[in-house]
Amino acid sequence: MDNPKRKGPSALRTSIRLSLQYSFLYSVLSALVFALAYWFTQYEVQDWVLDQMRSDAATLVEIFELGGDEVLVDRVDALAEVSFQNARVYQLLNADGAIISGNLSSTVESPLPDYLSAQALPLAGEIHDEVTGYWLRADDVGPYRLIQGAGDHIVLEILEALGMALVVGYLAVVILGLIVGIRIGRITERRITAISNTLAEVSSGNLASRISTAPKARDDLSRLSTEINSMLGQIKRLLESQEQISNDIAHDMRTPLQHLRQRLEKLRDSPTINPGDISASLDQTEEIIATFNALLRIAQIEEVTVVKGSRGTTCVRS
């Protein structure tokens, strides 16, 4: 006979399969969250760079309004000169489209694109090693047209650091999710196995067997275990009550049967029949019949209770 407490490989496979399924779903959701975080960071950093160019254009407009043409040209040339390895590019065009200042040696194609590679820009001088392209912006400063460009190396460095952090974090989340998922799956499987083993012991006749539960546990399995223990206690009480009723019935029937037997033996051995003995025997027979009628009435009451219970009324057979 197989041991009901033995945990088979199928149970372990079920636990691991469920844990892996939840871990996979958790990993997919985490990947989506990290991807959204990466995209949102990229968008915000690019918008920050564009905000810088918008702020610089507004400052140059104020400089032009306060100092005039010469101050504006000098300031644009100064910005172009302090731009280390052309990390930022500037070009100031007059109303005729001629270049009057800046570090771009020729005009940029029109309409101005939002982004150009570093090789496509006519830059004078050395380019930063990590710059692969420029975000571009055009603004009007009085009668002039100001073109600005910001290298993408800062954004790329930020995104590279963020990408490494997200990859490491994602791997940590996946590994932790697998460990926790498998652990929870095995704990759940052990609790289900404990419930199954308890039911198997009860079915084999051990009515005192109960499922061990934590005192303050509030999860579904704990509530189920508590309800099963309550049901098993009720079944045990009903069986004990039925056993007591059977003992009482046996005791009530034994006395009149013994009296009936004694009187029948007396009639068998007596040469003459005593009418009083016959009446007493009939009375004992009536007592036995009354006992059986009581048993029949109990059975009828139980049948009515079962019928009501099948229609939605909770019933307990006793």
C-alpha cells in the first residue's frame, strides 16, 4: 500500500511549473516597466537639452535688445569658442542667409532637421570623441537667424549608465523572483500535501487527525484548513453521538429480549401454559416493536432533513 504522506515527483513538478509561470509573468512585467523607464528617461534628457538651447536663445535675444548687433555677434563667437571640442555648435545668419558668426563653416540644409549626425554637419575644428550627432534648433534673434546644436554625448552617457543599472536591476529582480516564486510554490505544495495527507488519514479511520495551522494566518489555505478541521470535528462528534445512540438502543432492546427469552423458556418447560406469562411475553414483544418503530421514525426524520438540505437548507444528519 502506498504511503499517503509520500510527496511524488508530479507534485514537485507542479510546484516548480507554477512558480516558473508566475516568475515568467513577473519578469515580462518588470521588463516592460524598465523599458518604459528607459524610454521616459531618454525623452526627459533630450527635452532637457532642448530646454537649454531654448534658454540660450532667449538669453541671446535679451543681449541683442540691450547691446545691439555687435554685442550679439561677439557673444555667439564667444559661445562657439568656449564649446569644448564642438560639444555645442552655433551659427548666426543675417537676413540674406550669410554666416556672420559661429563654429559651423557652412549653412545647414533647409528645412532644419531635428537631428543630424556629426559627419553631416560642416564643423570647423575637432569633434568630441563621444559625440555621434547633434540635436538642432533654430530661433529668430531680431533680424538674425540663430542655429544651435547640442551633442548627444551627455545623453548617451546618461542612458548608458541607466541602461547598465536597469539591466543589473532586471537580472536581480528576475533571480529574486525565481527564488521567491519557487520558495512560495514549495511552501504552498507542502501545505496542500498536508491537507491531502490529513484527509487520507481520516478516510482510513483516524478521526483524530487534524491539519496544523498557524494561529494568525489569514490566507486562503489557512481558512480552508480551519474549515476542514471544523468539519472533521463535527463529523467526529456526529459519529460519537451515533455510536452512543446505538449503544443506548442495544441496551434498551437487550432487557426486553432477555425477559422474553426467559418467559419463552419457562413456557417451554412448563407442562401447563400460564396466561400471565403469555401476556408478559406479548408486552415484551410490544416493547421491542415500539423500539423498532422509534428507529423508523428517526430514519424518516433524517430523510426529511436530507431533502430540505438538498434544496438549499444546511443539514446535519445525526
